[in-house]
Amino acid sequence: MELYPGYIICYFQNGTYLTFIGYYSIVFKGILIPLCMLILGLWTVKNVRGVGRVAPMPAFSASVAAVTGNMNASQSKDRQLIRILLMDIIVYIFFSSMIALVLMYAQITQYRSKDTVQLQVDAFLVNTGTFSAYIPFCIGCYTNLLVSKTFRREVKNFFMCK
């Protein structure tokens, strides 16, 4: 919508487009993608735990202590992988569900008459929801630093040029 020459405002229009975007957001971003992430995440956890039950065959005359020490290190890294995976899933679901809720609210209230304050609140909600949808893709490194000791050590070594 062009208010005056050179000043254009973009927004979701009431009607078919808002309905399509709302349902797309709810179905894909709100249900299918988080459901796939949960299923594949649980499948990964199951596989990682299953690998821990299979003991590797010692090569040649390697001592059992060396194999056991290596298994403990891999189990620690497996636990960190699982924590990183679950943190990424939780962050994605939390921040991506906000836009789905905002668009659902916009669809429900699309035919109600609104005053300027309510229009500003709706615009704020849409902008906040849109902004929050990008957050999971930006904070992955920070969540990995928070969750994984190995990742912190590797980043530290990288910046120390070791």
C-alpha cells in the first residue's frame, strides 16, 4: 500500500492470503517441522544409546583399559551431542511457534474493527513474531557454547590458534 509517493507499507491483507499464510505457518512451522525434529531427535538418541551397547573389538593386542577409556570419552561426547540436539529442538520450537500463534491470532481477529492502538499492538506482535522466527538460526553457536564442554574447548583452541 502506497500512502504517498516513495512511502510504501507492506502488511498481511485480510482474506485469502492471510488465511493461507496462517494455515501454512500453523501446519508446517507449528506442527510438521517440530514433529519431524522430535521424531528424528528421539531416533538419534536411540541410535546413539544403541551404539554404546555394542562394544568395539580390541585391535591386535590392545589393552582392555585403553578400550574402556576410549568408550568413556565417546559416551561423554554422545551425551553432549544429545544435549546439543535437544537444545536446538527446544529453541526452534519455542521461537518458531510464536509466529504461528501471532498469525493464528491475526486470522481470528481479521474481520473485527480495530482502533489505532489495537492496530499498533497487532503490528508489534507480527514484527516480534517474525523477528523471533529467525532467532533459532542465529543462536546455535551460543547454545552449543552453553551446552557442550567440548565445543567450548574447541572454540577456545580455535581463537588461541592451537
